Amino acid sequence: QGAPSLWSGPTLPPLSATAMALRTLVAATAALAAAKAAAEHHCVGRLAHEVLRSEVEGDWVAVRPAPSKDHECTALGFPGLDGDRRLCVGVNHDETCRTAKNPVVPLALHARCQGCFVGASSDVFYSLNITRLHVENTGIGFRGSTILSTLQVDDDEARAGRPRKGSKSFGETPLEFHVKLGGLDLDIKVSMPTELTYDIEACEKAHGDVGAMIEVDMGDNYIEYTKGQGWSHKKDKMQFKVGPIHEGDYNTMANVTLGFKSSLRAEIGPLAWFHVNVANEVPIGVSSVGTSGADLLHSCLDMGLKLDVAHEAEVDFSILEHNFTQHWGPHADRHHHGAVLHKCKEMTVVV
């Protein structure tokens, strides 16, 4: 006879039956979880976001990027999207976000900004997880951001030699996207208020257009807050390019400082905001020595750059008796102050 069994309880079911029961239990658990979470999608620019919320009002709500649905947002063609379907905000930019919409921007003291614009093309990133009216995680910021600008002051002979210094602010109407997160109605706003600055000194009887082209490639720049861990910051290495614009007559001497201050902003209703603040100045010195009767013109150009980029963020969640506020920054992302160009050349003049 075989060895007696040490198990005195009820007879166990066959292994195959146990495995089938486990699979049924897993499937039932997944179905129950799916029943408790209602999912929907919405677009912020060309990026899709998935909203998951419990069917029990106020239990939990979560938002996360949904890259597999981005093509649906691109096809919608939201206002404010540039030629690459990114969001585009700024001053006097066209639909491509790479050139001026209006050829002239009038400035104070009879100055003119010729072909001036400042345009930021970017995608907005955000995530949110609220459980039983407590913020578990939130993230907000920008992805793939580039700021392009052309600043060119047109100076005419009638007013040359008169120092002119001033600024002009542009208050932009933000792009808005309305989303509903469970019982929360939120407006997501994207904007970039900007101030143009200029300081011109030119010699008498000089005529010239002096300016600069500036590109700041910021890449990704966003923050996330996680309960129990605090803040984390994601940023790519920032790069910039600067190029001169110069057209002048004989005996031109000019010192010009051009710049802009912009704040690229994303706001999620009253819950969170993220700002990237960019301030730059480009001092330019130009001299062209010669006469209209000469056959040689000696021209020199010097250019510098002072660039400061910083970011700041805040989460402020207040509902019923729950108050939660966290602030980040401001923190510097990039600083540069120095010369970027010195160039002289002899030009043969055809008379």
C-alpha cells in the first residue's frame, strides 16, 4: 500500500481548475477597477491627455499624457498652433512663429521696430493626481520650447544723433483650453507677455538699420511635485544663437542696445502655474568710415549678449477644509554675459 496521506482536510481541486479560478478572479478584479474609473481624453495644443476619475464623486481623479492619442489633437487644428502644430505665443508673430506678422511696430520717440517679433513655440505638459481631495502628484511645464525673435531699429537721418531710450509692453490674451476633471472645471491658459526695450545713440547725419536675431532653444523644462518626496525638476541643456542685422550709409556710428523681457506661462486654473522668465539685452556698436566719393568703406560691428533665464512654479489647492500650497523657485536655468561677435571688413564701393 502507498504511504498514508498527511492531509486530512477536503480534497483539493485539480491544478488546472485552480489556474482557471485565478484567471477568473484577475479578470473580475480588472473589470471592477475599470468600472470604478471613467476615462476621457482632452487636448492641450497638439498633446493629448487622459483623464481618469472614479465614479464615486470626489474619490480620486488623475491626468496623464496620452501620446498614442496625439494624432487626434493634431487633426483638430486648435487656434494658436504654429506650422508644426505647436502652440505659439508672443508678440507680432505670424502663424509659423518664425517671422513678423506686421512689418513695423511703432515705438515711442518716433522710433520704429522694423520686422520685430518675439515668438515662443512649445508644447504644454501637465499631470495631476488628486485622491480624496488631497494632492498626491502634480506636474506642469513646457516641452520642446524655442523662442525666436528679430529686433531691428530703423533710424532715419532726420532724427539721427538724438538719443532715444524707451520700452513697449505687450499684454497678450492667453490661449485657453477648458477641461473638466470630475467635479472640477479648469481653464488651462498659455501666454507670454513681453516688453521690448531699446536705447539708441547715433551720430548726426547717419542712417542705418541695426538689429539682432536671437534664438533660445530651451527644450524641455517642467517640474513635478510628489507627496512625501517634494519637488523634482526636468530641464534640457539650453542653447542660444545670436546674429546681427546691419545696413548703413557712409560715416555711420551707432551704439544700440536692444532687448526683450518675456514670461512664458502655463496655468491650470487655480491649482498650479509654471513660468519661464527670459530677459536679454544685445548691445551693438557699429561704425562705417568712408565718403560717398571714396571707393573703400571700412565697417566694424561689435555685439554682446546678456541673457538670463529662470523658472518658478506653484501648486495651490484649496477646497472645502483642505489647504495645500507649495512653491518652487525662482531658480536660474541659464546666465550669459559677454561679447559674442567682433567683425570688421573693407568693402569696395561702386561709384
